Amino acid sequence: MTLPNAAAAMTPTARFSFLRHWRWGLAALAALLLIVAVGRWAENREFQLKAATLRQAAAAHALGLRGIVEKHDYLPYVAARHPDVLGLLLHPADAALPDRVNRYLADLQQRTGAAALFVVDAQGQTLAASNWGTPTSFVGQSYRQRPYFEDALQGRRGLFYGLGLTTGQPGLFIAEPVRSGAAIVGVAVVKLGLERLEQTWSRSVDPVVLQDSRGIVFLSSVPEWLYHSDRPLERADLDWLRQHGQYGARERYERLPWQLERNGDGDGFTLQASLQNRRKDYLAVQTTLPELGWTLTVTSDLVEVRQARQEALVIATLAAALLLLGVLYWRLREKRYAEQRQARLELERRVQERTHDLQEAHAFRKAMEDSLLIGMRARDPQGRIIYVNPALCEMVGYSQEELLGCMPPYPYWHPDDLDKHMRESDDALQGRAAPHGFESRIRHRDGHDVITMVYTAPLIDAEGEHQGWMSSVVDITAQKQAEARQREQERQLQRSARLASVGEMASTLAHELNQPLMALSNFAVAARAMIGHCPQDMLVTALDEIVEQATRASEIVKRVRAFINPQRGSYEGLAIDGVIAHSLALLQPELQRGHVAVRSVLADGLPPVRGDRVLLEQVLVNLVQNAVQAMHDTPPARRRIELTARQAGPAVEVTVADNGPGIPAEQLEQVFSAFFSTKSDGLGLGLNICRTIVEAHGGHLAVANRPGGGAAFTFTLPTNP
């Protein structure tokens, strides 16, 4: 008999009681099902949260492992290209090379924190190592059987983790072939220790495991799992491990005390493991590192997942009880309906008052923002402008209606700096904006430039959600103009000081050297007049040279004095190729003694320049002599000077470049200072005088280091109108 038929056969009172108990039974069953569903939902939610946390932890550990490798990945490449390393592999009998290479590798090891660096010849014999002076030195050891050595001999980068054959200490070996032309003559190897990473993992509450391609654990926060495998190893694998000595003389690799259960198609799984003779359940996530051939496993205890389910069951039970109490309380609520209505009306009145207060506060904040002298701009995460204040509108010349809703590029971006604006905007939208701000040049609507400082910070709403980016824009145009004027004044003062110093020196030279030089010229003329009585061709040639050089010295003194006093100057139109040719002819003996080759590249059709021939020749002679002296320690075959001349707008640009060691970056700003010299016997006046001469001709002298090595001095001379 069905429930409706049974209820129909009862008396009205019994029927009401029966239906009431039936409804309560259904309600209890529904509550029970709800409690069970809530427990399962809480368990699944906690499981998913744990899995997401583990994926983040695995990504962080993987990033750390890659960072360790990438941090030192360049070391064998650098060592393989060191000339002494190549020389040692090509000439192992050279007694001086091993010591130099050993010290170079030791210095490189101390600076980078690597465990060791060593160089192996093509037969696998170690010729040099950073630990050559220790009892466990690698020098003389053979590593021919190591896989990284075999890979490097095949022209590939070798990567191998295992126990050291000499020290017995584990480490990651990275090998790079050393090439002489197309031939591989040896291998440069760096050994990295992972002790710090292992110590960090050892402090982890939950196990962290790193396995090789064969499933063998070689790094673990649980020491008892080391050198265990997650699967039986085949005989070929055991033979390979024994042949290459990856984990020492070990013959067996026990199975890991694990039982795995996959959770769907994801990377997570449930792990039952034996730890300190106790069975524990973990949630585990595996991440593969294909470039290293490793597998990283991170775990988390499942106790919290079960606790979450129990807590959810308790909470759901309490909620069901509260629901029952709520149903019982319904009638009381009906009686108090009038009171609640009155309370609702009172609440609505308070809401209206609160709304009015908020409107007033908003109006006050708007007035404060409008009174700011600093431009304010808000953008959403996509870069769309969602707010600007009047100060910014005045700064760029566009109204709020024209700016709101704009996407990059914005109308006030400077047309010459569009790429720079786009990079700075992308950095700000991705959270990489400099905390101290950055300088930006923008274009006002009327066409004049405005220099600003921009400071960007995240825009967070009252709910804690990131809604975009707020930027403060400060107009620093006046400040920049004042700084430019100050720099120009300082430059003029420095130039005046240099001219005064050179004038004093030129006057001293003219006073002290002019008379002896002219006397030398007179004696040489007299000697030449006597040749008729003593016809000796060699004497005539020598005396002619004396006359020419003495006259030139006197002419230089006069030109320096004329240069200091512009009223005495004798500037004329000059062909720059003739000035260069005569300067090189004067320096020919010195260039031959120094085994220096000069390559002149002169553009066709160069216009004449206006200047003093003698002084410009002195500038070229000084720069070429400095280039020769800079290449004193350069091999003779590489001693080359490149002398170029080309037209650069309304001027001719001349460059003297050498193949020397270049100028240290911290000294580039000082090379033109008076009395500053990098030579032990130098006065430090040559370049200072050269720059003064060039500036007196209306040009500019500058220096820069060449990308391939060496320094390049460039000066400009205005063309003769």
C-alpha cells in the first residue's frame, strides 16, 4: 500500500500526524545527503587547493634548478675560449701554461661559487683544474668514461649528474668542447654542487624528490630514499651506470617504498610511502625537466584534506541544526513582522543619510584632485585611460573628453619617442615600472615639448581587487632647462680655464724655445754655406733636415701663440687629406719601429676645412702617437690603426682608432683633463691641448671604446664656407 493510500485510510488526526512525520523524515534524509555532499565538496576543494599549491611549489623548485644551471652554464664556454686554455691543449709540454691555467680556473671558481673547473684533453686526461693544489686534485685523472666527455667530443654540450670519480662527492657536470678551428682539441668542464639545495629541501616538512631519466632518486629531502628507483632497472641500465660510474660502485638500486594512484589525467597523484617505518599518504605532483633529463616530485600531507572533510561535515551538521531551528523560529518571525518593517524603514533612512555623506565625501575628494598641480592619470589593465585630472589636461593640452577611453599610443606622446613610450607603457601595465619613476618627453597640443617624471603604482579598489594603474605626472621642464643652462655655464668656464692654461704654457714655450730654435736654424744655414769647401752629400742632407725641423719647431711655437691670441691666427682653407698625409709622413719612422700598420679610409670629394695646418697636424700626430703607445702590449700582427675621414653635415669628421686594450670606463671622462695621464712618464697635457685646439677651430673632440677592443678618438672641423 502506497503512502497516499495509507494516509487516506487513517483518521484525520492520525493522517496529519503521519504526513507531518513523513515530511520530517524526508527533511532529515535531505539534510543527511546535503551534509555528505558538503563533506565531499570540501574534500575536493581542499584537494584542488593543495594540488595548485604543489604545482606552484614544483614550478618554484624547477625554476631554482634551472637557475643554478643557467647561472653557471656560461663558465665552460668562457673557459673553453680562453687563449691560455687553448694553448695548453695545443702545447701541453709548455711548462708555463699549466700554472697559468690552474690559477685562472681557481680564480674563476672562487668568483662564481662553482665546485670545480677543469680542462681535459682529447684523450680524457685532465691537464689543469681549479683544485690543482689540493689532495683531491683532478690534474692527471682520466675522465674518458664520463658521458659529458663523450658528448663534448661530439661537439655537443655535455650535462651529467653523478658522484665524482676523484672526490666521491656528487655534483652536476657541464662540459663544453674546446675548438681550434674546426677541430675539437679538448673539453672544459665545470662541476656544480647541489648541497645548498639539498640542505634547503632537508628542512621541508613534506618530501621533495629529484629523479634521473632511469627513475633513480639522486637528490631528496628524505635521505633513506636516496639511490632508490621507482621501477626495476634492466641489465643494460645497470651496466651503463657501472661503466660510467654515475653513482659510484653501487651494484643494486632498491625499489622506492611507494604506491602510486593517479588522479585523473592531471599531473597529480596520491602517494602512499613508508617514512621512518610509518605509512603516510601524500598528494604529489611531478614536473619533468626535459633539458636536464630529470623528474621533480613535490608532496604534501593528505591529513589536512581529511581534516577539511571532517570540519565540513561538522559545519554542515551545525548548519542543518540551525536550519531546523530557523524553521521553528519562523512563526516567531511572523509575529514580529511589524517590528521588522519598522526596522527596515529605519535602515532605509540611514542608508539615505550614508549615501548623502558619501556624495559629499566624493565631491570633496573631487575638489581636492582638481586642485592638485600634479597630473593624475588612471588606466585599466589593458591601458585604457579611465581618469585624468585637470592638471594633466592642462599639461598636455587635451580635454578630459578627448583623453578618456584612449588606448596607446596616446595623442600627447612625442612622435620621436613612440617606441620608448610604448616600452615604458608595457612595463608599467605589466608591473615592471621603476619605483623611483622615469623621465618622459611628451608633446603639448600646441606643439611645444614638455619634460615630465612619471610615477606608477597599482590601483586597488575597496575589495582589494586590482583595477589598473595610477600614474602621477610631474612637469620638470623648467628644472631641465635650468640644469642645461648650468651645464653650459660650467662647460664655458672649463673651456676658459683650459684656454688660460694653454695660453700660459704656450707663452712659456715661445719665450724659452724660440731663440734656441732660431739659433739652431742659423747654425744649420751657415753649415750648409760651407759645403762648397767640403762637398759631402751626407752632411748636406743632414743639415737640410736640421733646418727644416728647427724651422718647424719655431713655427709650432708661433702657431700656438697665435692660437691663444685669435687676432694673430692664420686660418685658411685646407684639404684634410693633405693634412693627414703629411702627418703620417712625419710619423713614418715611429710607425715602422713599432710595427704598426695604418689604414686610411678617406671619403671622396671631402670639402676643404678652415684651420691652421701646423696645429691640425700636431693634433693628428699626438692622436696617432697615443694610439701607437696604447698598442705597446698588443701582438705585432694585430697592431693596426684605422684613420677615417668623412663628411658629417656641415663638418668633416676624422677618427683615429687603434686595436689596443681601450680606456677603462671610469677614466673616459678624465682623459681630456689637464695633468691626467695613464702613462707613468706622461704630463697629461697632450689630449687637453688637442681638445683646446679642436674647439678653437669650432669643432669637438670625443673618445669612445670600440666594440671589438681598442679606443677611437673622433674630432670634427667645420668646412670652409
